[in-house]
Amino acid sequence: MSEKITGAEALLRSIEAEGTDTIFGYPGGAIIPVFDRLYDHGGKLNHILVRHEQGATHAAQGYARVSGKTGVVFVTSGPGATNVITGLSDAMMDSTPLVVITGQVSSESLGSDAFQETDVIGITQPVTKWSHQIRTADEIAWAVSRAFYIASTGRPGPVVLDFAKNAQNEQIEWNGYKKCEFIRSYIPYPEVNEDDVDAVAEIINAAERPLLVSGHGVMISEAEKELVELAEKADIPVATTLLGLSTIPSAHPLNKGMLGMHGNVAPNMATNRCDVLIAVGMRFDDRVTGDVKEFAKQARVIHIDIDEAEFNKNIKADATILGDAKAVMEKLLPKIKKTKHTEWLDSFVDDEQLELEKVIKKEVYPITGDLKMGEVVNKISEAAGETAVLVTDVGQNQMMSSRYFNYFIPKSIVTSGGLGTMGFGLPAAIGAKIGAPERPVCFFVGDGGIQMTVEELGVILQYGVAVKIIILNNNFLGMVRQWQDMFFNKRYSQTPMVNPDFVALAKAYGIQAEDVVTREELDGAIKRMMEYDGAYVLNVKVEEEGYVFPMVPAGSTMINTIIAPGEKYQPEN
Amino acid sequence: MEEKTLYTVTIFSENRVGLLNQISIIYTRRKLNIESLSVSPSSIKGVHKFTITSFSDRETIEKLVKQIEKRIGVLKSFYYTDDEIIYQEIALYKVPTEKLLEEPNLEKIIRKYNARILEMSRDYTILEKTGHPEETEALFEDLKCHDIRQFVRSGRVAVTKDINEYVTMFIEERKRDKEELM
């Protein structure tokens, strides 16, 4: 049974067939035919009108990260398309599945510098997993099915379909939609090599001081259960990357915390003492390793990842297993011997104690002085409960909230890890709430980052998205100020900020809001925020010169960790 | 630091718009200069072959090839040093006929280089020479005094010395994968 429909209608039917029900977008000249057809798809396709195209991509990222589904974005040509580049780059770095449809001028005008024409394929190729221009209506179903297949499988990533206007308007015979299952040049789930598994099992079984590192890949492949099982069976301490947070509950006795520049002392130091480091679904980012020449150089490194190009890219691996984390874990688990590493695990205690005394107690349980970022995060995490999703912006707010939030279930953190995009947070939080409406979404942001995408408060107003927004306001671009303080002689070049009245700003958008200045005000304000049925802004005045510690200086090694202003890490014995 | 070696990268891909750009930006990002490039249909129907040479170290080229292979549309990519392949390039020389005829050793030169004359007119003569870059370069040097008007060289083409044809094997394997799915 075939019928005649337009290309625009074919696009909508195709994305519906892929199971899409939510689109983040912004109309414009070169995509009007699609928005016109969207008018008749109201029951099935829920379109969220953002206030800036960058917001559409970040919202789609937040949506994708909590739901595991592919985020879909519609924008127009020219400036609409160039505005999504930051979101595409971010999604590429953090392996987030997006299908971004950009309008494009008609095929016959391509290359003529037509109004709102830009070379979208040329611009997006370096920052997407795939980008393709649709010039005729009969290739729409083919292109959309490939787009979803590529974006969502293997190591996920963003895909762009640049949709020429003539193809939107053309009439075609619609013969139904078939999902893509095969592309000759693309093997998303490589078969796990048994010999590699055997070799790795042997190394793990012989290890005396093994350390397991859990990354974003574990979350993408939903291998959290298997990862924890592996850790428990062989009694291996687990460290996570920033994006791997919540792959193991915070309270799990084997969870030793986060690795990296602002990670926990004990797991960071353990990278220098372990004899086997088992990295699963992570890519040894420089914020994790510091100086790559010094990182875990005494250890045999096992690297398990779905992307072969990550092997030996930053850290040389002694053994690798190529494959989806869950598939690998399932094959590996039966070969791992049940054992105990009591002495090794006990060796973490001194560093944990040191961090607790020197860093955590001061940050989370201060008695006097201005409010601390860590204490605000901790209290909100306690109030938000076990199903809460943490969304962060970038900077001190990101490190403080990711460090002091408590994780109970998987997919509980949405943050811009690889690209470190300030302004990511607000739209990502909106997307996360839409993707997981039953979960409380707590979004921590600085006074700088909120102003980068503050226009998206309009989305909260229009759709009533119940996001809890906590501005950790120190009237500074705090992370840069921290670096200026520590490494640039306290020359605070362009980091102090004169800020608007955030409460008045929120209220202008019809959002409940209040200022918190003193410690006495905090508990009541959090209670009011969490109990309020709807979005809420807390503008929390935190100490101006707050620092995120511990800190491994960029390009340095774990042993040079700074623990407090002017104080270097000293091992207990 | 490891000394730079001339590496030949071969890439087998689907015949699709935009792949060359995707490959070249992977070179650009690593600041690798492309010394020569040739692209043409391969012996396998529908499969294109790129041959790219550049000076690099082994580690960089290994990572580069992995990144290239990651792109959708790229079937397989390999890298070789000169001793692992048989390679050729072609050069054309345009010389004024009058000048060429002044050369007392013309026959000797043509024999020495195994060059061919493709065309000869009253005004100019076109010589052709295939070989390694240093050979085509040497003929250029010998003809230089005769006022060469044009001298062009192609990119490298290369075949491997390895007995296995990995691309054919890969394509057959993928054909079986597809059949299993259907």
C-alpha cells in the first residue's frame, strides 16, 4: 500500500517509526515545511521549542543520557545549523546519541551563497559520527534509518542530516519504513574474542592489587550490574571516571570514588600502586591520567572498550578486549576466580581518612564562615533522595556537585565531561527532566554558566519543566579564579562578575526562586524547593574564594596532589 | 623522538561523497602533510581506493589509520613502509622539440631511463617516465638544461607484497554477516 506524501511528512513518519516521541527544536525558513507537517503530528511527536539552537542540542543530550534513547533536534539552515556545533562536539566527546536535522536551502541553490546557506556537511564532519545531505525525497527513509542506527549503536554519537528544502517539499510514494540493521563499513558490536578474554582473566586472577575503573561505556551498555558483580567476586576496588559516576552506588564498600584532577585521593594514589588496572568503557582522558608517562606505569593495564581507536591512544595497554562492556563482562565473569584482597583494600583507608579530614569535613560540614559549595550539594543530595538525577554545568560547580552528590542508581549524572561546555547545564537539565519525568532533577550551576544559556528559562516557563536549579553563586568565574589564584599570582584577570538579581530574573520567567545567604536559611530553603511542585531556583551565595580540592595540577602526577591552599599531599607513612 | 619515515596509507572505502574530506581532516588535525595522494576505483566493484603518503612516525600513523577506519564508509585502512610494497608513480615532461633535438645524448637518455615519447610536434615533445620519485626526478635533472616547460608527477600507486588480500576477505566476511541477518 503506497500513498503520495511530501518529504517533510516522510521525515516525521521515519522518526516516529524509530520510536521518537520528543523533539527539541527551533523553526526557521529552510525547515518550515517540516514544522508545517509537525502541526499534524501533535499527538505523537512532542516538540519542545527551545530559545536558542545550542539549547536544543544540550537538551537532547540530557534527554538521551537519562533515557538511553536517541535525542532528536530540528533546526533551520545557516545560523540555526552553526548554533548546534557546540552541542554536536559535546555529544561526540561524550558519546551521546543525537540525530540533528538541519534545514538547508534548495538543492539548486547549494553553493550559491544563498540566504542562510552554510556548508553544514563541511562544518559538521569533524564533530559528528556521520553527516549526510538529503537532496531528494526518495532518500529520506534510507538516510533516517542509517542516522538512527549509527547514532545509537556501538560507541554512540551525534549524526547530522542536512535536509534540502526541495526534498522537504517533493512528493514521493511512501512504502513504509524499514529500520537499518547493517552497514558494510560499520561494525558496531564486534564479536568478543575468547582468547582475549582468557588472557585478561588470567591477569586479573593473578593480580594482587587490582584496580577497576568504570567509565561511561559501562553506563551506555548498561553493564553496571555485571561490573559490580566482577568487583565483588574478585574483591576489586572500583574507581569511576566523571561520566562513570553512578555505575556503582556511592555507598558500595568497593566504590573508592572518582579518578582525576579533582577526584578522590585514595583511588588516584591507587593508580600508582596497583599491579593491574582494569579500565572498562573509558578513554584515559588527560583529566583522568595527568602526565600519561607517569600514569599507572607500574601496572599491567587492561583496556576493555568498544572503540578500537581508544586502545593505546593515550595509555599503552598490556591486554585489550574489544567489545560492548556488557558482552565482555558476561564472558569474563565466569572465568574470574572468587578471591579476597583484604590487605590491598585496607591500604585505601589512610588516604580516605586524609581526604576526609583535610578536605571533605571542611567542605561539607563547616561550622562558621560563608556557605561552602560542598555543604550545599550534600544537603540537596540528601533531600533529593535515591532516584535523583544530578545535572551539572562546568567548573567548580561541576566538580563540587559530582564529588558530593550521592549516587544510588545508574544514569544519575548528566555533565559535560570531554568538551567541558559552560552553558551545557540548564538545557541539559530541562532535557533530563523531560527524559525522566518521574525522577527529581537537581541542577547545579555557577553564576557564570547560568548566564551562557539563561534564555532556556523560557522553556521551563512554557512547558512547566520541574527542574531544581541551584546557583552556587560566588560572583566569580570560580574555576578560572582558582587557577589564577594557584598558578597566576592571584591576578584575577576577567573573572570577577557583576551579576543580575537571579531571583528577579527567575520570577520574570514565572519560576519560584529565593536567595540563600546564611547557613541558617539553607535547610528551610532546600525543603521549600524540594517540596514545591515545579521548577525552583535557589540562588545560594557561597564563599567567594572557594577552592575545589584535592587537585592534581594539569599535566602533573598524582603524587603532586594539592590538598589545601599551599599544602601538598603527604602520605601517612 | 623517532625519526620521520615515509608511510604509505591505503584506504578502501565505499564510493560516497565527502569521504576524502573526512580523511583529509584526520591528517590536518594531526598536522601531517600529505606528500602525495591518488584516488581511484579499486579492483572491487563499488570500492574506492585511496593511496596517501606522508612523513610520520609509526605511533602517529597507527593512530591515524585507526581514526580513518572509524569513519562510516571506510571499509579498511592499512599503513606500510616502502619495503612492504611495490609502488610506482608516473611523470610527464613537456620539452620544446627544438631544444630536445640539440641534445647529443637523447637516445642514451631515453634508453637509460626507459622513457617513452608520447607525442612529438614541431613545437614540443611529451616524454613519459614511470618509476620511483627519485627516478622521475633524475630524468627531470637530465632534461633541465633543455628548458622543460612542464613537469608533472602523479600520486603514488602501490600494491602490497603480502600474500593475503585482507580487503577481499573483509568484504566476503561482511557479505556473510549480512546474509545471516536477512
